[in-house]
Amino acid sequence: MKNNRFSTDKIKMRPSILKRVFVFLLVSTLVILGCAPSKKAFIDKGQQKMYNERYGEHTRNVMDVYLPAGRTPDTPFVVLIHGGAWVQAGKEYVRDIQDTLLDHGIAVANMNHRYANATDTHYKQMLQDVDHALAYCSEHAEEWGTRDEGFTMVGASSGAHLAMLSSYTTSKSIKAIVDFSGPTYFDDTDLLDYAVEAGLIEMVQMMTGKSYDKEKPLDSAFTDSSPLAHVKDIPVLIIHGTYDEVVPFSQSQILDKKLTSMGFEHKFLKIPNAGHDLDLDDSETKKLVYGAMVDWVLKHGYGK
């Protein structure tokens, strides 16, 4: 599974420098994917925008809900999850995705989740947040004029990881998934060794709640937190840059291979030479990527 572009034996910088480079790339990606929100809720010809709806007890359990005009219980409804390596950023960084979906008549709940840490918040707690967000949307379906089940999950980077993992493990009905550059397979010791060399393993360990030691057997949490270990027949759109130096392209190749072998509907959109940000600063690439996302949601998100 090694890709020479990500091979650790080609890394010459100190881990501390690589960590700063990673954070710069990650934050740059998040900025490209969104812009700062208005804090005012308003209604315009049936369209509604509601900010910081509280779906849980934690301070970060808030979501921004955009509802299109003319919506019905059959209208696609996306739950959108931001990136940030599970430990930073927020819903404002995927605002552009939310705006795009709304412009195409799609309802969107853009959620924050608890940050992973070294003590009491790991992937299971973040999945609880996603489940509570889904439940909140279901409970308000009559009030909002929206569906109460059959949501579509969309996520970027670590948010794509949570979108996939929650879709595959929740008891709730999920109609489709869109995965922007998400990690899928933490059993991949090449990935973990790269994270160690780059000084990034702490983020993965906070997500799993377990330590990685290449000299010891891998804890089962690394498998359990991998979407690849739980795949179900939910249509998924995978979008990944072939030159991603944050989440290796091979992570999506592995998912594509498994979905193909199981005969599950999916599409793998490869962005040649693009990095983790998918080169969305290029207008033609952005049109391609966002167009594929909208088409996927409209194709699979309608109806019950």
C-alpha cells in the first residue's frame, strides 16, 4: 500500500516542522472549503437559516440549519461534518459546501462535534454527537417541513471519516454519503508510521483513544474506528486528490476496492495531482467537485 509520494524514508524535515506544515495545509484546506457565517437567522420566501441550534448538552453540540424554499418531507437533507483532524476547526469552514447545497434545493444541518482529546472524547463520543444531531433533525421534521429519516451524510477530511463511520454503524436510515478526502483504514501501519514520523500520531491516538507502538500488536480500536471495517450498502461518492500529503490517496483506493468487491454502489472521483484541499481554488475543479456532490445528493437523497 506504500505510495512513494508519502514514503517516510523521503522525509528529511524534523517532526515538529512537519507538524506545522500539516496544520498549515489543514487550515488552508478548511479556509478554501468555506467562509465565515452570518449569525442572524432569517426567513426569505420560505427559505430558513437557523444558527447555533443546540442538539446536545456539550458546548460544541450546535448546528446551523439551512432549509430551502418549497421543501417537502421528500427533499434531500444533508448532515454536514467539518474537518480539522478531529481536534480543531468548526462548521464555518464548510460554509461554502452548505451554501452550494442550499442553492440546489437541499436542506443542510452543518454540525460541530466535540473535539477528540487524550482523556474522555474519542471516536465513540464523536459518533454519539452525530447520532444526536440526526435525532434532533428527526424530532424537528414536522416543525421544519423536512424528512424524519433517510438523511445524507457529507464530510470533509476527518469529517468525512465521521460521516462514513456513523453511516455504517448507526441504526438510523442513511440514504447516501459524500466523502471529501477522508481517512478510511487505520489498520494501515504505513499510514500510522507516516503519522509517527511526521509528528501527527497524537491526533490519531486521541481519535482512537489508544496508543500506537509499532513493536506491539495494534489495538482493536484502530480497526473499530475504520470505516472500511463496517461498510454497508449505502451509495457513497469518494472524492480524493491523487497527491494528497495529509490523507494518502491510497486510503480511498482501498475503500474503492472493497466496495467494488462487494458490489456496493459508489463512485470514485479522482482529482489528478490535487492535494488535500482538492485544488478547490481552481474554478473548474471546484465546479467539477461540487457538481458531483450535488448530483449525488439529488440522485440518492430524494424520497423515503
